[in-house]
Amino acid sequence: MKKILNSILIVANIALVIAGCDKIEDLPYYTKGNGGVTLSASSTSLTPGVADSSNAVLTLNWTYPDYATDSSNVKYVVEIDSTGKNFANEVTKTVLKDLSTTFTGRDLNTILLNYGYAVGVPVKLDVRVASSYANNNEKYLSNVIQVSISPYSDPSKLTTENTSVTGSASTSANHSNTFTWSAAFPGYSGNITYSIQYDSAGKNFTAPQELPAGVSVYSLSLTQDDMNTTALTSGVPIGNTGTVEYRVKATTASGAIAYSNVVTVSISTFSPVPANLFIVGDATPGGWNNPVPLPSQQFTKVDAYSFSITIGLTAGKSYLLLPVNGDWSHKYGGATDGTAPGGGTLLKDNAVPGSNTPAPAATGVYKIVVNFQTNTYTVTQQTLPANLYIVGDATPGGWNNPVPTPSQQFTKIDDFTFAISINLTGGKSYLFLPVNGDWSHKYGGATDGTGAPAVLLADNDVPGSNTPSPANSGQYSIVVNFATNSYTVKPMPSNLYIVGDATPGGWNNPVPTPSQQFTKIDDFTYGIVVNLTAGGSYLLLPVNGDWSHKFGGATDGTAAGGATLLADGDVPGSNTPAPAASGLYSIIVNFVTNTYTVTPVPSNLYIVGDATPGGWSNPVPTPSQQFTQTSPGVFELSLPLTSGGSYLFLPVNGDWSHKYGGATNGTGANGSRLLIDNDVPGSNTPAPPASGTYTITVSFVNMTYRVH
């Protein structure tokens, strides 16, 4: 019975389901379109301009592909690309339902500029239409048509805060004017760089100056000094009122350029001249040290607007001009070396290139003239004398001209420097002559040069009373430096001694001689080889047994180039420190370079090189290539040398850590200067031109080697 009831229920439910279902009609079937879309254009050659930016300049029409559905379900995609690119980088525009679309002048201009095309140059574009259902099914492509279009300049709109400005030197840092502009090339997707160009009114920007603004920057705020500079550079004289024209230059990343409308500003100018001017940089003798040395790197004010300086400049380096010594807040300079006719344009502060002002291509002495009225700087190379002589009643030869030589002829130290050691009579005067026996040209100065370096004057600038000699008669070294345009006059001792607890004689004065007396190497240089004790100190005395005068320095003098020689009260109270390690040292004191150098003296010396019998094998054969020490600091060796080869001196056999040598073959009467470690040329010390047996003398007393 239970099974029968379940069967009845199942049959009843099936009947209800069948009764609840209605039969529906078959789903509709949309046939495919005819597959044809034909495209046409209102024009195939266009030259739109700014006035067409918002106007429709191109209309595209296409036929309906007869899809079997309402047209509202159809999508059309306009595809545009450069001709021949096969639509690999197309720009698209989607249209629903309609069978046409339009492009404004700016629409097309933006497409061309984003492709990187230049303004004013016709470009051919390929255009086609792709049709499909809204879900992208049933896609058909039209025919391709070609349209020629010339991109146009689409500039910014420029406005100026003020149409008339003035200022003064005292308020030159105050705000003066702001220029504001709209974006150029609207729709362009790349970076656009803006700058303000300016020129005097009526010149149509034939040779404009430029103020950089930056990428995507739409305003530029200028101080009174900035606006004044634009007027002066445009030719408005100081103290006058003139009109300057300004425009915005917009440059796309691909090089398209647009110039804005022109605005004019009336400017009353003032003198922007700083009170002083200084030069700093690695092209100058003082390097990048700031403050700079004075007076050698301070300009002379020539007139109300100009400064001048004569100074040595090193090629391949650079420099800046500073209105305040020791202060980096403001600077002047330029983008060129200033040697061209008319010089270079003077720039200020951030307008100065990051690479600074380049020195001329050739190292030499130059006259730099900075003119704040014309906003220029000129750099002119100066001719230096080949020789230099001293004449005057302060000298032994008196005013007789020609002067006695060689006693009154300077020694040329380098390209810029001349030096002489001479007896001068106090209370008298003298001159420097570039040509012996000729009064046509002369050099000198207004002071005796015994303090800070004195300014070197030329010809008519030399006082009629000539250059005064020091107050006290005596032997002096005179150094004339055309690079720094200066001369220095220092007492030149006739002897030199060393005293101190770093020396064997201690602080006893007088010191033991000859062991603590220097050897005079030349008119300006003294040398000695002496044992120095680490932790001690010493002084150099011009008179043995007399504490009245002294020389010394603040460091141990072992660094490359030595240390600066100080005199009397400038010597530190702790005296000159000995090197960190006790040992035998060579001390060379040079009164021309005003330096002292301290060099360790080896206990042994060896020779190695392909000019020697042992070649470059290290260790070298001994005793044949080991020197003999003939006296403290002096080594000697006789051996065969092969011409065309080279060699080095080693303090330790078998060790390349340290070496000595020189740049010449050392066969001259006075030998050659002995160099150490990295100062030795990479080509090593050259052998004499003829092979043979030679005696080599290496002296650490005067830091020379002689080959004979």
C-alpha cells in the first residue's frame, strides 16, 4: 500500500511540471553584414593653423556594413598612423552608431606632435575605419585613405605682471616682475621645456637672450636685478629708460618650437656693479680655496662699470667671479672662455653653467676685463718677457743700463716666474726691465714687497719714484710672478743652520758645525742631511748662535710638495715638528717657492733597469749594482749603462715599494733633480745617449743625481 501511494505522488508531480511549461518561439538569427565599409574624407591635404584649433578641419564618412541588427549596436573605430607604418602604432577614435566623425585642427596637430613630427613640414597619414558589433564581433576594415597634414605651432599665451618697472642697487634683490603663460601644444603627451626670450623693442628677436624656466613651468618671477640685466643686455644704458620685448619659447621633447605673443615692459635701469670682484677656481693659482689670496686674485676697478685683472690661467680648468671674497652666495661667469671678439656674455648666479667659466685653451697669463654696463667679459692673452733684469740705485749696478750680467739678471723659474738673489741698499729704489739696456718698458710697484705680495705694475702705472727697496740693506730674494701679477721681497740668508731637540745638537745655540749647517745649493736653495728624532722639533736659523730670526713650518714637510716656509713670528710656538719616524732625512729649503721638503735618506741604494747589466731583475746583483755611501746622504756607483735603456734607484734590494729617479739622463754639469716614488716618470730614468761605463752620484743633500 505504501509503494502504491508513492507511485501516485510521483505521477502527480510530473503532471504538474508538464502543465507549468509553455512552449516558446525559436531564437532570432542575425545574418552577417555585407562586409563592406567604404571610407571617404572631406579633404586629403590640410594646412591648419592656430585659428583652426577648435574648428573641424577633417570630416570622415563611411558606409554602413548592413549588419542585421539596429545600427545603435554597431561600433566604429577610426585608426590613424603614419603612412607606411601598417597601423603598428595607431591612434584611435571610437564612434558608436554614427557614420561620420570630425577632427579639429588641434586634434590632428596633437597626433602629429606626439609622433614627433616638426612644425610646418607636411606629413602623410594613413586612415581607416574598423566596424564591428558592440561586443567586437563581426569586425570589418575599410579602405585606407591618405591625408597630408602640416603640424602647426600652438603657442602659449604670455602675460606680464607689470608693464613698467624700476629698481636700484640697494633694492636689487627685491621682486620686480612675474611673467605667466599658458601651456603650449595642448594635448601633447611629452615634456615641454619653456624659456623667456627677450630683446630690445623693434629688433624682432633677431638675436634674443634667454632666461630658462624649465619643464612644465608656467611662470617666472624676476628680481629688480634680473629685470635690470635684461634691459642692460638689450642695450638700454645705465640710468636710462627703455622698452624690452619678451616672449615664451616652448620646445617639445622632439624639437617642435612655438613662440608666444610678445609683451613689452618699460625698464628704468641702474648700475648693478658690485663694490669688489674676485676670481676663484682651479684655473687660477689659488685653486678653489675661498677666500682667495689677496691682492693677487682681486680685480682692480677700472671705472664705474668695469673691473680688470691680469692673472695666470691653466688650460682645461675653470673659474668663477665672486662679488664677496669668501662667500659663495653670489657669482658671475659665462659659458665661453671669453677670448673671441667681443668676449662672452656675463651670467649671474644660477645662470652660470655648472661647469663654471672655462679657461682658455692655452695655459698662460691673461687680462680679464669684466664690464657690467655691456654685461660682457673679455679674456686677452698677455705677452710675457723672455728675460728680466733689475736696475736702480738700490742695486750694486746703480742706474747704469745695460745692467751687469749675470749678477742682475733674473733666473726664470717656470713659465710665469722670475727670481733673483741680490744685495739691496735700504732707502733706495729700482725697476725691472724686460730688455737689458732698453728703457721702453718697465715693471715695478708701489711698496717694498716685504709683507704680503705686492701688486706688479707695468710701464706708466709704475710710480715715478720707482719701486722702493726695503728699509734695511741686505741680501734679498725677489720673486716676480706674472701669473699672480705680484712680486715678493724676502731677506735671503747667507747661511742656514738647524737647531732643536729633534737634532743631535739639541737646543744648544750655537749649533755644531758643519754637521748642522746647510749647504747652499744655488742662489735660493739650501740643503742638509741630518738625523731627526721623532717627537722632537726644530727651527732653521740664518745666523748661528742668534735667536733674532728664525724659519720653520707647521708640518713635518714629508708630504708631496713639502710645506710652506714661515718666518719669525709666523713660525708656530711648538716649532717645526720632526717626522713620525726617527731616521736620516734630507731637508731642502727653497726661498723662491717659499717651501721646505723633508725626505727620508736610505741606508742603502741600488740600481735596476734594462740600461744596467742586471736588467729589470729584482733583487739586483750585488755588489756590482749596489751604491757606496761616500758621505752622509751621498751615494756613488760606477757601472756600464746601455743607451736607449732606462733605470731606477731602489732603497731596498728586491722591493718595488719605493723608488728614486729623474726625467733626464743627468749628464749636465749640475746633474738633474732627484724625484721620488710617483713623481718618477713612468718611462723611468733615461740612460745617456752613448753606451759606456758611467759614475752615478746621488746626493740627498741637494736632491740631485749626476751621471758622468
